[in-house]
Amino acid sequence: MSEDTFEPKNIIVTGGCGFIGSNFVHHVVNSHPGVHVTVLDKLTYAGNPENIAGLPEDRVELVVGDICDRALLDELVPGHDAIVHYAAESHNDNSIADPEPFLRTNVEGTYALLEAARKYDVRYHHVSTDEVYGDLALDDPARFTEETPYRPSSPYSSTKASSDLLVRAWHRTFGVRATISNCSNNYGPYQHVEKFIPRQITNIIDGVRPKLYGDGLNVRDWIHTEDHSSAVWTILTRGRIGETYLIGADGEKNNITVLREILKAFGRDEDDFDWVRDRPGHDRRYAIDSTKLRRELGWEPAHTDFAEGLAETIAWYRENEAWWRPAKEATEAKYAAQGQ
Ligand code: NAD
Ligand code: DAU
């Protein structure tokens, strides 16, 4: 296990008003007293300040701005000791409809942050995805490891892969003190209703039949977002500089199984859904081998019961309609236009 510990006191969390970034902000405030968080977030359609509302003002400051804004970074970064970079355009279907914002935020935005980390000698952690590795066949016994070659499929995953490569280059060439994590599919409260699990839950609440792409056999490796947050903190504070760590919780499930679990929780028939047009280039299966993170840094997931985590997530969406309702109509209109 690694002995070196980095003790950040004043960190910037980009995308801290999004689903996973806001969970990390809560994790830091709740579990690591003495750390101040500056959230840098543009508040796109996916960012919601409600996600971090109520946190103590002396611990968390929200700066509304764009990670591509170099002048803003020059003002903001000095005085901080780390940047934890979550901000991104994060949804595959959107990247197929319009790739441009993905190139700008995911590639140019990462470049701007790396330049700031280099200029002000700030530690940098890059939050990335398992999708950079492409996909696996359903019958392939293999899982992704840190050595798996990059083979992204979608505009989203190719921009995330590009950003990872920039981080590696800025570390090797300019000595930026960087780490990278590549995580599998997150679930939990505060996830945007465009994503698979919240979309189906909120459709059922609305009396609309859930929508399943393709043959429904595509596999995702689910992890609770709180486990993602604890893993990122572990890597930020104890990970080796220049290294990549895969984050996963052994949660492989195919989409039709997850959908049927949701339908069952609502007391609905297991076939009470619509088959819709498949996603172009749809990745077949993701699967993470997180041995390096577990062995080297001693991290373990805490939320290993998917059925329990899913039930809690469903309960959260039932109780927090005011949070998701404003985004629902526009999201479904977008899907309808795509035949999904
Ligand atoms: P999200 O879409 O819920 O949130 C993204 C946040 O980034 C929003 O608050 C948005 O306002 C902000 N943002 C977007 N563009 C910005 C810009 N130019 N400047 C400043 N802020 C901007 O995304 P998420 O699902 O929480 O994902 C967060 C990160 O985790 C992403 O980097 C994503 O690639 C990665 N990731 C996500 C998953 C997953 O399952 N969702 C899995 C692995 C990795
Ligand atoms: O693997 C990590 C990635 O997980 C992250 O990098 C992305 O930011 C995150 O969005 C997620 O990507 P996916 O494309 O896997 O997630 P999504 O929730 O969009 O879809 C999950 C699966 O469900 C996928 O196989 C497509 C399918 N799907 C999705 C929707 C929205 C459906 O069958 N029906 C739907 O309505």
C-alpha cells in the first residue's frame, strides 16, 4: 500500500454542480474537515446549484464560470493546492446529436485546466470514464485494466480519451502532478433524467412506458456514486503521480435486467416497456478490473448491494420530483426527435 499522503486544504472542483461532482463535494465536506472547496461550474443544462445547496458557506464557494476561460482560471487557481476535474459534457446521445460542445468543454477545457495546473504548480486529478477503452463482447471473459488500449466509440468517449491523453502528455512533458481515474457507470440520487436509470424511473412516475435501446442486452458495470467519490479522494491523496487507476465495483448487469428491477419496484409487469431505436455505435459491454486501486491504495466500495442502492435511488426520485421535474419535458422532447 502507498505510504505517501497528499493533504489538500483548498481544492477546486470543476463540474461540482453536476451529478458526480456534487456528490464529491458532499463527500469532502462530510468526511474531510479542514478542506475548503471552490466549485467552478458553468451551470449548463446539467448543472444545478441545488445539488450543493445547504453546505456550509465557509467550506464551499460556488464560482459560476467556464473551464475554457483562461483569464478566469488565472484569477481562480492561485492559492488552491489541487484541481479535481469533473466538468464535462457527459451524455453519449447528446454527443451524437451535436458533438461540438463536447470538443470544446472536454478537450479545450481540459487543456485550459492543465495549462493552469502547470503555470501555478497545482496538483491535478482528472475524472474520466471506462468508455475510453471501447467495448467488450458479451462472452469475453476479459475486463478493462489500466493496460487496455484506448478504442473509444462515440464522440463523447473520444473527447474523454483525448482529454486523458492530454493529461498524460502534460505530466510527462511539463511535469504536471497529475493522476487519472477511469470509472464505470454511476447511479444514485441527483443524476440527470437524460440518463438510463433516472429516465426510466421518472417515465414510470409520469405514466409513460420506459424505453429500451436495441436488444437490451448491453452490459454496464454499475457503481454507486458515493463509492466513486471515496475512490477519487483516495487517489487524490494517496495515488502515485502520473498513474491511472480504474474505479469499479463488480456491478455488471445488462440493461433489460436493470429495467425489469425498476419495473418490479413499481409493481409493474416486467414487459411493460417500449423497444426503441438503438443508439448508433452503441457499446456492447463495459467491465472494470479495479485490482490496482484496491491492492495499491486499499480502496473498497461500500455500496455493493445494487438492489438496495437502486431501491434507495427510486425512493429519492419519488420524493424529489421538484428537483427533476423542470428538466423532464425538454429531455423527452430531445429523445422524441431522435426516435428514442
Ligand atoms: P453531469 O453532466 O451530470 O455534470 C457535468 C457538470 O459539468 C455540470 O454541472 C455542468 O454544468 C458542468 N459543466 C459542463 N461544461 C462546463 C464548462 N465548460 N465549464 C464549467 N462547468 C461545466 O456529469 P456527470 O455524470 O456528473 O459526470 C461528471 C464527470 O464524471 C465527467 O467528466 C464524466 O465524463 C465522468 N464520468 C461519468 C460517469 C457517469 O456514469 N455519469 C462515469 C465515469 C466518469
Ligand atoms: O461508463 C461510464 C459512462 O456511463 C460515463 O462516462 C457517461 O458519462 C455516462 O453517461 C454513462 O454512459 P452510458 O452511455 O453507458 O449511460 P446511459 O445512462 O446513457 O445509458 C446506459 C445504457 O442504457 C446504455 O447501454 C444505453 C441504454 N439506454 C439509455 C437510455 C437513456 C436505454 O436502453 N434507454 C434509454 O432511454
